Amino acid sequence: MTTTPIVLLHAFPLDHRMWGDVAADLGTTHRVLAPDLPVAADEPLPDPALEHAADHVAAVIRSAGYGPAVVAGLSMGGYVALALLERHPELVAGLALVDTKSTADTPEAAAKRRAVADDVQAAGTVDPVRGMPEVLLGETTRSARPDVVERVTAWIGEQDPARVAWAQRAMAARPDRTDVLAEFRGPVVVVVGDEDQVTGVDSAEHMTAAVDQALLVVVPRVGHLSAVEDPAAVRTALAELLQRVHEPSS
């Protein structure tokens, strides 16, 4: 195995399992770390800020005994990856931003997140977000692959309501980190499903334009959860990024 690990950061409202198919392939050649966010399940939740999740990821990388890692984040995971880059740049050798964006929420979007967090907290269940597969998954997946819809729905149903509310409040408070991305000198790949209704191709193009070494990969017929809907395409994009880290002159 190579000495450069890859860190896979999951989307909301999911956990590390969403990376399972990608991790299984990458794990044959690379060390794979896929921590749950914002902290380990047996740790108390910090104040709702993605910076705390980024510090947790940094501690995971350091405790594993590795040097800089390739960091891949999908949706909320991408927000955490950018916070990690800002706070612990020495740990990031390459960056994959998957179905995510570098900008902050609009005031309206942030208010909606906080309202959902309040609803989840009041209900004491994840019922307010249980229907999210309708938004997270692409139209092609929803119509042709009921097994994927069922799997994602089950994952959401198994989440801790307190962590779901935490994540919504933390994402609502995040700043624009496009400048952080623009200052990064390592290789970057931006991946987006062409049916992504949440962040979409426009956000992916915005991030690609911010970095000289960024490559854009648009995955056809998938939505916001491209790593679940087409793990082979995402795995290929990450493998190519790892190769760029290992052979920077190529």
C-alpha cells in the first residue's frame, strides 16, 4: 500500500457507510480513513461549528500515524474538508470536493437549516429529514434503482437526532471558504452529478475556477450522492487524484 492515506468525509444526514463501495476498492491500494462526523459516536457533541469536526478529522489523521492525506468530502464532508484545509493545511496533500460548494449559505438557506434542526430536536427523531432521498438522489437513481433509495432511507433513519440537528446548525454557520480553496497549491478534483439538485454543476464550476490545478468531473445520471449512486466513477476520480499527488510532475 502507498504511504499517502485517503480520508473520506460523509454527507448529511448520513455516516461513513455512504463511502463503503468506494472505500472497498480504494482500500486494496491505499490506507482509507472514514471517520463519522462531527466526532466519534461515543464522544459528546461540541458546539455546532464545522471547525470542531475539522479538528476531529485532524486528530484522526495524526493518531493513525500518517503524514499529509488526500481528503475527499461529499456535501457536508466537503465543507469539513475546506475547514480542515484552513485550520490544518499541513495535513492536506490533495483535495476532492464531491457534490459540495465552497460558498456560505444564503440567509434564507441558513434559516431553513436552523428550522429543520429545531424540528428534529423537538421531535426527538429524524422524521423531519427522513424524506431527503427525494432530493439527495438523482432522478435516474430514484426511478431505476429502488435498492439505492431503500439503502439511503435506512441510513437516514438510523442517525442520532442530536447529531442531525448539530449538523444543520453547524452548516448554517459556515463561512465562504472559496479564498481558502484558491490558496491551496496541491491537486484538486471537483466531482458533481449532473442531476445534483442540491449543489449542482454551477457550484462545481465555481470551485474549479478558483484553483489552477483543479479538474472537473461531471458524473452522468446521478444526483447529490454520486459516491453512492456511481461509486466506480467517484473511485476513478479519487484514484487519479491520488496519482497526481504521488507524481506531481505528471
